[in-house]
Amino acid sequence: MASFQKVVLVETFPGGYEVGFVTGLSPEEFSKALKTNPDQLITVCISFSPLTSHRIAAVKAERLIEIDISVVKAVTYIITLGIARATSKIIEESHSESGWDFFNFECIVF
């Protein structure tokens, strides 16, 4: 199992982006099949609103856009279908003060 490491945007169609969570490097077999450097193929968990299912994608690093947002804030954005932008700071503060661990999501990567 791998925890979410950082939040990225993945262009899934021209001009359209989805929020993804980096879970680690993709299996070497994927890199061999795609004839790419193993360090450049990243496993990304793309969650559907409101976190009822996920898609796992092997994405070339140059296709990912790293964004400066916490995992908690990104998960809040997904769960609330993009509505809770203003309240995410409150959720992050209560998470850090209380030690509440609801947002410690994990994806199983085979």
C-alpha cells in the first residue's frame, strides 16, 4: 500500500484536468512496455466525486502538473464536488489540532 504523496493535475482531455494523488512509481514492467525510464512513470490515483471509486493511471512525469495544495484540501474539494473551497482552511486547521486521521486515505497499487 502507498499513501498519497502529493497532489497533481492530470490532463485527461485537451484543456480538461482532473485532480490526482501520486502514490509512487509505476511497476518497471509498465516502463519496459512503454520504453520509458522507470523513474519517469508515476502511479496516480484519480478519485471520482465524492470518493466512491478511483482510477489508477500510470502517467509520464512530464504530463503531470504539480500543484501546491494539501491532500486534505484536495480531498475536501473532491468530496464536496468543488463547493467547499472556502471551508477547507477550517477543516485543515481542525485536522492538525485534533490529530483526526480521517483523511489518511490509501490506494492499493499492485
